[in-house]
Amino acid sequence: MNLSKKTSKSTLINYSKIYFFGIEIAFRELLDYYSIIEDGLVSEKNKRFQNFSKNNKHANEAATDPEYESFLESELASEYMKLDYYFPHNFRASFLIQIFSFVEYELKQICNQHHYQFSTAVSISDLKGSSDLDKAKVYLSKICKIDFNRLQPEWSYLNSLRKIRNRLVHHQGTITHDDPDRKKLLSFISENADVSIKEDLLLNKDFDGEELTIMITGRALNECFLEYAEIFFKKLLEEEGKDLFTV
């Protein structure tokens, strides 16, 4: 979103609130899209299991070979893992990445718009940081004088999901034994029922191997992500007591 034109202090319009309104609509659309796909995955899973169970029943009735019966049970277990874990995880992982890209983009736009409105000596592109999220924090706190303590706990939650997002994008969801964020990642996972370790699911026990794999096992993680991100932008743009875009 771009407000483009510079505004003066005499205006009665709060452009920060207008900007947030656009972001709010985008979050509503993302949640609607997410819910439709999640519901569709559940429906497809139920339909496939009904068909698979029906076919298996007929096959078992006709089967006399124990090895064949074992094969059918293995097929059912494999189908269950795909439909209940892998397929939903793949969608949730890609959606989490999409949400984070949206959050970073909007934060960068806010900083760019502020730089344009106030002709600040420093822009977000001049700053150093490991990500646009880090650079946005520096710009907002140093240039806009935003107190990030007032943006908690949402800011910390976004940062935790940034670490999850980075593993999904750059490492296929794996956490190595020497990962600098390993303890923080495992702590976040242990506190959130909608994220698990793949090895725990398969072995049904704690697994402290050198390499672990993140699995998003519940739909609520991304729903919480959307909720926390929206509250964060609301606090930033509506509750700071000033219009970031008015000169």
C-alpha cells in the first residue's frame, strides 16, 4: 500500500489508520483463503479414507495371505501419514512463508513511506540487518521513535515464527545440532501444540539426534500468526498516538 502524496499537519485525516484499514482487509482475505483450503484438506482426507477403507474391507475379505493383509495395513498407515500430516504440513508451511512475506513487505512499505513523508536522512535500505524485519525494527525505533516494548508480545511472536520460516525456506525445515537458534526453536515448538518434530511423530518418543525436522501439525499456528500480526500492525499504526505518515 502506498499513500504517495505528502500530507501536512493541518489535515484532519489520520493516514496511519487508513493504512491499517488496508492491511486489515488483506488479513481477512488471507484468513478466508486459509480456512477454505484447510477445510478442503479435511474433506478430501475423509473422502479418501472412506474409499480406502471400503476397498480394503473387500480386499481383506478376499485375502488369505497374511503378508498381503500386512501390506494393506502398511498402505493404510502410509495413506494416513500423507493425508493427516505431510500434505497439510506442506500447505501450512507455504502459507506461513506467505504471511511472513506479507508482514515484511508491509513493514518495509511503512518505513519507506515515512522516509518519503519526512525526508529523513536515513532510509530502511541504508540500514544493516539480517532481514527486512530487523531493519524495520531499527528504522521504526531509531527514526520513528517507536517503543517496541509496547508492541509485545506480538513482536516476540513474529520473531519466533521468523526463525521457523527461515528453517522452512533455507533448510527444508531441518534443525541441525549446531543451529544457533536450536534451543529457542525447540522451546517454541514445545510450547505450541500445532508444531512438532517429525522424528517424534514417527518414533513416538523424544528424539535428540543431530538433525530434527519441523512439522506444522495443526491449523491454529497460522491462524494465530495472522491474529498476532494484525494486532501488531494495529498497535503500530493506530495505538501509538501519532500518525506516522503526517508531516
